[in-house]
Amino acid sequence: CRLGELRSALEEIVGRELSPASFVPREDGETALEFSAKRKFSVCFGAARSAADGNFELCGDRVCRAERPDGYFYAVICDGMGTGYDASLASGKCGIFLRRMLTAGMSAETALTMLNEILRADSDECSVSLDLLRIDLLSGEASLYKSGAAPTYLRRGGKVFPIDAPGVPIGILSEPELTRSDFTIRAGDL
């Protein structure tokens, strides 16, 4: 069959739009025919922080992002409880840890459970409220994990929808108190 017919058949089987075929040389000297899933979505990311006393070096807020080659995008907001050095250190550790673990392919649930243990193991550590957003850029399926954070808002089509989850910050309880909200994103969502 022709490449276009093959691609159409594969798209029907996997339920995703595929890129045009590419030929990739393999180590054994053979050539492989490869199709990749096309992303339905892209993300524009921006963030701002506000330090209570204007000292951003000791600000307890951290915002970071991670993107994986398999089409997952993550946005993380960490807020170290308290002020000053301890809050800044705790949120910074959380942001770095989550970005590295998620980029390496760890699931959000496992990364958050490990982070909870790390925060609890250090007696000097602060607790941290957090939001972790995971978006599958291939399908548009999204999950928002919350632990002790203020409400999150989704703006869609001129309307604003709150996503709230009561709970305590991560690092306090032996098992993290996480709330997961699942939804499907649409073009233009904020």
C-alpha cells in the first residue's frame, strides 16, 4: 500500500493523527519507517512572583515547567510556608526535584509521594503548598494535583471556573493529602 494509506490505517488503529512518514537508519544497517503522533496542543507559559518585602532571593514562591518528549507538559507552583530563607529553600527544592523527576518520566503521583517523604525527613524543612498541572499535549487530557494551595482558576471562553481542594500542604502528613482534578483542555484555555 502507499504511505498515505498506511498512515491513515495506523491513525485509525491508534486513534491519533500521525506525522508524515520518516525513514530512520538503525544501528544494524537497516532502515525503519517511523510515524509520530502529532500534538494537538502547544503551551504558552508565563509566571510572575511577588515577594512580601520585595526580596526575591528569599521569596517562598517558585514556578517551574517541564516538558517531556512523549508529549507531556507540566507546570508547578510551589509556595514554601512561612517567609524568608526557610520558605525559599523549601520551595526551591520542591521545584527542582519535581522538574527533574517529571522530566525523567516519573509519574506525578510517585514524584509527589517521594517529595512528601523528603520534606518530612528533614526536621528543619518547611511544608509546601503546591499545584502541579499535567497536560497530555497529544490528547488534551489534563490533571491538576493540589496540596494545601489556594484555589486555581480555569478561564475558558470568557468564563472563569474555580478548582479548589481543601487540604494541608505537602510535607506535614505521613501520606500526602493530594486532590486530583481531571479535565480536557480546549484551545484558548488559560
